[in-house]
Amino acid sequence: MKTSRFLQFCFAIGASALIGTTSMAQMAPKETPKTTKSKSDWSPRQSSDFDPAKRAEQATKKMTKVLGLDESQKAKVQTLNTERLTAMKGSIEKAKSSKDRKAFFQERKEIFSKFDMGLKGILTADQLSKYQEMKSKVRNKAKAKMEAEGTSEAGLDD
């Protein structure tokens, strides 16, 4: 009798462990195979609802929070962000039609260079240092994401 109960108990434990591990295996995310695009299929990424003014406002809010901008600096940075993102939208639209990767990344570098030069005239030395650190983190995160996706974008290299 004791052996029978012990076997039932062991069977119940084994069955619940088996069911638990089986259900956990089914909950694991399925990894989709990554497809690599050829250079001729290249197209810059952009959501269809890209609004430069809205994105500029978001970027300015983040920069105000991280860099501690005063009202005067905030207004100037808002203008710079709007100009940068409007130029980026035009560059992206042009790149979508021409599919010229090198030209897109060259134009993008020029846009960011102009933006950075504008910031140097607005930010204090401490704020500029924080901005460079923030920019470096974003760049490293983007590079890591592209490496994980198996893509490489020449435009991230300075």
C-alpha cells in the first residue's frame, strides 16, 4: 500500500514536471530567420508617419532633460532639431527614389555635422560634453542593433 502511494506520488510529480517544461518550451519566443538585403535592395528606414516637427519636439524634450537646457537654449535647440529632422526627411525621400547609399550617408553626415556645429554655439562646455556622451551611447546602441541584425550601415562611422 505504501509503495503504491509512493509510486502515485512520484508519477504525479513527474507528470507535472513534464507538463510544466513542455508548456514553458511552447512559450519561448520563436526566432524568425533574418534576411539580409542586397545593396541594390537597400532603402533607408523611416516610418510612414514621420513628422519632423513632432520628432524635433521629442528630441528637444529629451535634450532639455538630459542636458539641463534653459529656456533660451531650449528654443534654439528646438529650431536646430526641426531643421535637422526636416533635412533628414528630405534626404530619406531622395534616397528612397535613388537607392544611392553612399550619397544618403554622406548627406546624413553633413546634416549631423551642421547640427553639431550649431549646438557648439548654444551649449556650455559641460552640456556639450554630456551631449557627446549621449550621442556616443546612441551610436553604440545602433551599431550593436545592426550587428545583431546582420547589417552594416557605413553612415555610423565617423
